Amino acid sequence: MCLKKIESNLKTIAYKKSIPFCYSCYQEAPTGVCKTCHSDDLMRLLPDSGYEYGVDWIVKELIEENLEYIDSEEVFEQMIEDCYEETTQVGFMKLSTVQVMKDQDPICWDIAKGEYIDGLAEDEQVITFDNGSNYYWIHDLENYIEKNEIDEAA
């Protein structure tokens, strides 16, 4: 599933899970028009979370509640362990390759980790909704979308 389709589906789920809300009258307006003031300039109410205009905040809220963000450090370490031997011999000592790399050049480690995560994002394996603070696996999002489409159909 492409990123635009994922974002579109997440917004659809956000609309389904929220209720139109008239802030002026402070009441729900499930028909899309406030019964009291007849306004159609409505916020979206997410029960137990609050209300605000738009659904981007609801998408973020639903993702944070239902999915775990990836630990970029752990993902990068796993990739290094898969590509290189688990231990490196220095003299008579066998040391963790990952730990040696981190200790010897932490700046290079952080740069390489960032480039690796950026590469995963470019390959559409991970996605971020907060400019790179947290990443989520695309397959987890697709599973969440499928699950919510099934729940709505039931």
C-alpha cells in the first residue's frame, strides 16, 4: 500500500472514530450540522481525548494509542549484527562489534543510524508523522488499517 493510500485510510478511520462537535453550543452534531445554531463549521470530538479542528491530531492520537514506534537504535544494531560478525577480536579480547563501533566513534554511529533509518523511510518500510521523532513500520500500519476496516464492516 502506498503512503498516500495509508494516510488517506488513516484519515478515514479518524473520521469514523470521531464525532462532529459544535464548540459554540458545546454539543455533538452527528448529522454534520449543529441542531441549535445550524453551523456546519464543526470540530471533531474524540471521546476521552478532546476536540479540535481537523483529523490530523486524531490520526496521531490513534497511532500513538494502537501502535508501537520502532526503536531505531535496536533496528540499526540488528542490521549491523546481521551484516558483520557478532564479535570482533582485538588482541586477545573478543568484543561486541556493535559496542566497539559505538564506543570508538559515537558521532559516526549516530550519522550511520540516521542514514539507515532515512533509507528505510525512502524505501517505504517505515513512516513518520512527526518529522522523524518516531517511526512506525508500514506493515504495522497496514495491519491496523485492515483491522479497523474489518471492525467497521462487522
